[in-house]
Amino acid sequence: MTTQTPKPYDYDLVIIGSGPSGRRAAVQAAKFGRSVLVVEKDPRVGGVSVHTGTIPSKTLRETVLNLTGWRERGIYGLGYRVKKDIDAADLHARLSKTLNYEVDVLDHQFARNRVSVERGLARFKNQHHIEILTEAGQSHTISADKIVIATGTRPYRPANIPFDDKVVLDSDGMVSLETLPRSLTVIGGGVIGIEYATIFSALDVRVTIVEARDSMLDFVDREIIADFMHQLRDSGVNFRLGTPLAGIQIEAGQPVAILEDGRRVRSDMLLYTGGRSGATDHLNLEACGLKADSRGRLKVDPDTFQTDIPNIYATGDVIGFPSLASTSLEQGRIAACHACHQDVPHAPQFFPYGIYSVPEISTVGLSEEQARAQHIPYECGIARFRETSRGHIMGLHGGMLKLVISLETRKLLGVHIVGESATELIHIGQAVLNFGGTFDYFIDATFNYPTLAEAYKIAALDAWNRITPRKTET
Ligand SMILES: Cc1cc2nc3c(=O)[nH]c(=O)nc-3n(C[C@H](O)[C@H](O)[C@H](O)COP(=O)(O)OP(=O)(O)OC[C@H]3O[C@@H](n4cnc5c(N)ncnc54)[C@H](O)[C@@H]3O)c2cc1C
């Protein structure tokens, strides 16, 4: 008779948090045949991405664009509306449908892959043991060979901001508004602030963006931002740039942003976007020998996502930059591969940023400013969407695609797009960039016609016409 040695741990891998990085790590490890448990403190799986961040904000955007008829205004005029009076209930209807569906798909994915899920707050007891505290106040301890911390972040709420979740909100509050404001002040010109500012502007809400710096979205090519800001100003968005916030007062039920230069911005509602903090405070990290930084973030090996404690990994927003659902998913997969002793995939050098503002922006690789700062001889090629037949059909007046290319090697260095479908179109450029391709690809390739993707060819020809010497007739 053979006796089986009992497994030293309850699970091969325990993942704390069911957001994009936790989900991907769990499913990947399960596919390798490991026993996997996901611990999630919220009643439903999905994390910030599904419940308060990526998916809700993108669903709100899609709903607003559809109900306002925003995409059709280039053809039918600025007064065109699909639905005249849009209220908060209209926005929630589509939101809850989408979120329920996302949760359902995720539950099914876990069940199909035999990933166990426990509801409760996880806290370390030591390097291999985790206590799970349920909402009912019960607790029990489980053990794991490897652990992935995928607890994400929560909005940073400075003590001097009078949040009441009704007229002064953070981004979490924007997904459960009871009424729509007629005016909105957005503090912070980062990605989240700009996305919500422009979504509400498309709803005909009077929007003012307050940003302490003179510029915004500094990681994006300046020519793209100039075009973007022109479009925003044209649609009535106000900017208070280079003016730090001194404080917020509530006057007659309305928030008033007091700026350091003495200006006051009054509105029905104020959205404060001052960054996010790592959700590590409940983890009892000292019990496993880890320490978070002042913003609650954890340090990891960028190739494996191992922390300083080799059997504990950290992935997703809890490790900081770049804090995207897209990159978090990949980090989860890499951590799971390493934890399960499989070949560890290496992410390609360039990943895209998608800013789902109205109009949207997407960017990959070097901006013109970065190419100049790195002393790379470069040339740019530009295409306006209105130059494409597809753009005419869609009634697009704005939108542009810019290529940055090396003059020495002809290699593509970067792609920057503002306008309709930017976040989809960027992947064509991303593929060429990560394969080390030259901009000749766009000149020689045949594109479907009519498409917005044709803008790649037009931009490449724009650069080619400027840099290619003409042969003289003999
Ligand atoms: C408004 C907004 C818009 C965004 N838009 C985009 C976008 O368009 N594209 C994009 O790529 N990214 C976007 N992001 C970023 C994206 O949402 C995050 O990068 C992503 O959600 C991070 O995933 P994560 O794996 O770190 O986990 P998260 O999604 O942050 O989830 C972490 C989970 O861990 C759980 N948890 C925390 N502590 C514990 C504990 N102690 N015990 C048990 N469970 C715990 C939480 O309840 C949560 O469910 C957006 C974010 C916001 C806020």
C-alpha cells in the first residue's frame, strides 16, 4: 500500500484581490494544474477595473456618446440629440447590465478553471499563512506555497478636501451619481480627470478643469495635446492651468474651488482626482516581512514580480506605474508563470496608453519631444482623419495621427493619435514598433478602403515626401 505525503500547504497559490492582475494570475496558474484560491473582500469579483474604474467609466462614455448622438453631430449638426433629456437613470441602466455581465463572465471563468474563491479580507499571519476575515465577523486561516498580492488601489483622499460623496466626489463616486450636475469642476488634469471632464462635457455639462501645472497629460506628444485642447475649448471646456488649488468651500450647497491666485470656480459638483494609494493597509504586511512605501505601494523585481520575500509576488496597481488594467493583466500572467516554474514571458518593450476621453487619445513609443531629448534625428508624418474617405463618411472634423520615425534607420519610433477609434488604431503602430519595423511598411502595405487606418499610409507618405530626395531627370 502506498501512502501519499500530505501537501504542506492548503493551496499552491493564493491570490489576494480579483482585479485584472489577480484574475489573470489565478487562471494562468490553474491552467498549469495548480490549486488556486482567490480571496476577495468585496461581495463581487472584478476589482476596481470592473466596479469603479475601467469598465464603468468606459461604459458611461459609450452610453453618453450613444444617447447624445455625439458621433453623428459632424453630419447632422451640433443640435443633434438621440435622446433629449438624459438623466442619471439612463446612464445606470447600461452600466449595471455591463457590470453584471462582466462579473458573470469572471465567475464562470473561475469555475471553469477550478479556481476557488473566498469572500473576506485577507491579512498575513506569516510568509505562508493568511487569515481571512468574513463580513459576518468570522475568521479562519489558510496556507499557500506562493502568494500574489493583487490588492490594487483606492482614491487618495487628502484630509483638507470636504468629500461628501454628493457634491464633492472622487472617481469612485462618479459611477453611482443620483443626479447629473449642470456644472462640474474637475481638480486634476490626469487621465481620470480628463476622461470624466470630457464625458460630462459631451453631456452638455459646463466643465472646468483645474490643474496646478501649466500643462496636462505630459507623457503625450505635445502636438496631439494641442489638437486635443483645441477640440475641448471648441466644445466649451474651461481650463484653469498653472493654478494650484488652495481649498474647497461649500457655499449654499455648491462646492467652490478656491485657487491660489484668488480665482474661485463654483459648480454643482466637484470631482477631485489627486492620485491613488496602494490598498496594503489591511494586509498586516509586517507579519510576512514586507513594507509598503508612503503611498502604500510595494517594490518588486520588474521581470518576475517577486517581492523581497521570494514566495510572495505583487502585481497590478499596488506596485505603481503604469497602473493600467492592460499592463496589470500581463503582470499577473508573468507572476503566475514564474511562481509555477514555467518559462517567464517577457513583455515587448512598448505598450500603448489609451485615454478614453472625448475625443480619445492613444499613444505608443517615443513622442517628438522624447526623440528630440534623446538626440535622435527624426522626422514626423501627420494625417488628419478628415483626409480619409472613412472620415468623410463618418463626418469627422477633428482627429489626427502622427508618426515619429528615425531618419537614420527609417524605423518607427512612436505613434500618437487623437480622435475616433484612436485606442483601437494604435495597435497597428504598436505591432510595427515592437517588431522593429520601418515606416516603409505603411507605404508599401495595402489598407482596407475606406478605413481610418488608412491614416497610417497618409502620415507615412507625408514623412516620405519630405525626406526622400527627388531623382533628377537626365
Ligand atoms: C476611473 C478609472 C478609469 C480607468 N480606466 C482605465 C482604462 O481605460 N484602461 C486601463 O487599462 N486601466 C484603467 N484604469 C486602471 C485599472 O482599473 C487598474 O489598473 C486595474 O484595475 C488594476 O488592477 P489590479 O489587478 O491591481 O486590481 P484592482 O482592479 O485594483 O482590484 C483589487 C482588488 O483587490 C481587493 N482587495 C484589496 N485588498 C484586499 C484584501 N486585503 N483582501 C481581499 N481583497 C482585497 C479589492 O476589493 C479589489 O477587488 C482605470 C482606473 C480608474 C480608477
